[in-house]
Amino acid sequence: MLDIRLIRENPDLIKQRLANRSGDFAPIVDEVLAIDITRRTAETERQKLQSDRNRISKEIGIAKKNGQDTSAIETEVRGIGSRIDEIGFEADAADVRQRDLLLGIPNLPHDACPVGHSAEENPEIRVWGTKPCYDFQPKDHTVLGQALGMIDFEAGAKITGSAFVVYRGTGARLERALINFLLDLHTTQHGYTEISPPLLVKPECLVGTGQLPKFGDQVYHCPEDDLYLIPTAEVPVTNLHREEILKAEQLPVQYAAYTPCFRREAGSAGLGTRGLIRMHQFDKVELVKITTPETSMAELESLTANAEKVLQLLGLHYRIIELCTGDIGFGSAKTYDIEVWAPGQGTYLEVSSCSTFGDYQARRMNLRFKDAEGKNRFCHTLNGSGTALARLFVALVETYQQADGSILIPEALRSHFGAEKIG
């Protein structure tokens, strides 16, 4: 959430920076400012009336001691009390409306974020490795996986519906091996603390990380309990410190968490959404950092490098894309996408999106730290997939396929999987 003082003091600058995003947010900013004037005027009047009431109440006490009739002045005080209640209701309503509007305004793109209108304008930052070459026509993961009995889409549709899958035999084993490989890497080599959070969260947790109210139609809701299935481990893990004031020496906080993730956003059938590429439920290892404002940009580079290491160890070709202002996520200030090459698809697949949110999420969840001068300041939050398992599974299976339909297991993964080949 943006700082209302920043909007109040620099409305034109805020509009200008938001204009680089997709969408017109100037009318919302104007409404926030109008309501802010109403709210502050009402609050000023309420404080004045409370002061008047206190002063007159003292006068009533003195008058009564002197035996004077105070009925008229007591009527005046009751009228002031009624007006205070009325103004309080108006001020509170304006405060709620202002907060609702602020929750609907996206984060400001960082000054270093490239300006652009769509994904076509995202610059490529770097490339690692080269595309694999084959002396046969490479198959996609659905053909390979079903031939080897690794994945079963029909069973997923039978027990749940479309865009769900059942991993079987070596498929389930490979998925489990990847999860353990990722957690071991990030906790033993990159300094993250492993977290195993609940998969259901309160609505305020989704508000804190920015999924609500903007993306309410993309999450699964259990209305009887007013709980939500998590769309990503970012939600419960970042909210571990909501409404807290951390010590400066605790930062940076670094968490790694494996969870299933649940999203309604599975796309229509076709290239780019076929098979495991876009599912309603998928596994992911998420990386979360909580830092100071001074270190957040350096921590973004570190976070991205941690996610890249996964693909490097597995020998998978990938590229880094920096998202332009028109393509970054709602709460993000700056984002790098890591896209791995999938030979069977003939395209790159996003397996990680590494972002810094500045103090945007911290303001929504009131997450602060006490600096060296004893001042309470909002933390900066970051997260990124380390990585998304379904698409990593796709890239690995398609990259390491052999002419006979078998799949080699990368050397770095063999100790977790327990074999060198599938099939």
C-alpha cells in the first residue's frame, strides 16, 4: 500500500509513475485525495468539539458548585456530544473508504524498472547455457510422461477436474526428489530457514501480500470458515511477521518453504497451457526475504542468483528477463523472470519470478523494524520461486529425453532420486 503522505505531498509524481503501468489510476488517486481532505477536516472538527465539550463540562462543574442553573449549558454539551458522534461516524467511514481505495492502487515501479507497455518490451538481461540439440524429434512432456507412466491427466480429471494431474510411480518420485533437492540447496547453501506453513490462511494475510482485494476471483475460498487456499507460500510465510517490529540485527530474514499452490487461473487448452504448464494445483518452493530499505535491491540480486543456481546445477538452459513497468505484478516494484528452455514446447517457460516490493506489502501488514536510531520503519519484502516444480519438471523431462524414450536424471539430482535414468 502506498504511503498516504507521499500521495498527499506529491500527487502529480505519483500519477506520473503509475501512468507507466497498464491502467489509469489517476482518478483513484484524485478520489483518495478528496476523501483525505474530508477525513482530515472531520477529524479536526471532532478534536475541536471534544476540546469545547471538555471546557464547557468544567464550567458546568463550577456553576453547580455556585448553585447556578446549568440545564441550558448541559443541553449544549449533549448537542456537542451528538455532533461528535456524527462526525466520528463520517470520519471513520471516510477512513475505511480511503483504505479500500489505497488497497486498489498498485505499487510504484522502481526508478530502475525499464519503462514499457507490455511483455514484448521486456529486456533480456542474460542467458545461461545453450539450447540442447538432438538427432531425433524431441517429444513434449505429456507424451514422454504418459508413455513412462509418470503422469496421469485422466485420473486427475476423474477425481477433481480439468487442469489437475496425478503423478504416478517415477513421476511422483521425481517430483519428490526435486522438492528435496531445492529445499536442501536453499537451506544448506543459501542460508534460508525452512518453513512448513498452513495451506489455509485468513483473508488479512492475502490483503497483506496484495492478492486481496484485487485478485479475489483467482483464489479458492472456504466461505464457511472464511479461509483461503494459498496461491503461493509467499502469503503465509511473509505474514509470519505481520504486526511485528523486528530488530535491525534480525534482518535479513530468509525463509524457504515448499507447499502446494492453488489457483483458479488455469488457461484454455493449447500451446503454452498444455499438460503441466498451467495447473490449478502445483508444487513450488518459495523464497522470501524481509530486509531493510537500504539493502533490498542487493537482496533482489542475491535472491535471483539463488533461484538461478537451481537451473545451473540441473544443467538447464535459461534466460533472465526484466519486466517493464507495463508488465510487472500489482505489488512489485522491480521483477526478474527466470525462463527455462523446454525443447518439447520449443519455447521458454517462466519458472521463477523474483521481485522486490519495497515497503508496499509491509505497510499492508504493518511489518516494521527498529533501526539503529531507535526509529520504527517499514521493512522491505522480497520473494521469488526457487522454483515452480511443474514447469521445472517439464523442462527437465524434455531436456534429458533420449531417443528410446527414456529420461536421464541430472547428476546433481541423482542422490535425491536414487537412479540415473527413468525408463
